[in-house]
Amino acid sequence: MSSDAREVHLESLRKAHLRLQELRVEKLHGLATKINSDFAYVLGAVLGDDYIYFHPNGGGHVRISVRDKDFAESFFEKLKS
């Protein structure tokens, strides 16, 4: 791959990464209008213990790593609501 082609490819990756970040922010802003105590609990747990991933085409997943089974069960119940 030539140096110019590599730079074009890297710039394309940078733009894709920025767009993904924008989509995440848009999704979080949309969710912010629906905040309740369960949502706040889930958001706080995720921000403290792992991450939320939003797929660019819709959907996504939440990952949290904890050792406390009671906390995990409580988190799951609040996430469902």
C-alpha cells in the first residue's frame, strides 16, 4: 500500500470512528429524556464497571463485570425495566 493510499485509509477510519462517537452521543441524548431511577442506576453501574455499545445500524449491548451476584441480579432486573 502506498503512503498516499495509507493516509486515505487512515482518514477514512478516523471519520468512521468520529461518526460512531456521534451516534453514541445522539443515542445517549435520546435516552436522557427517559431517565428514571432504574435508568440512572443502570447508567451509573455501566459507567463505573464496563460499557454500553450501540451498533451503528440500531441495537446494541451492555456489558458489566462484577463478582457480587446480588448486584448482578439487581442490575439485570433494573436493566429489564
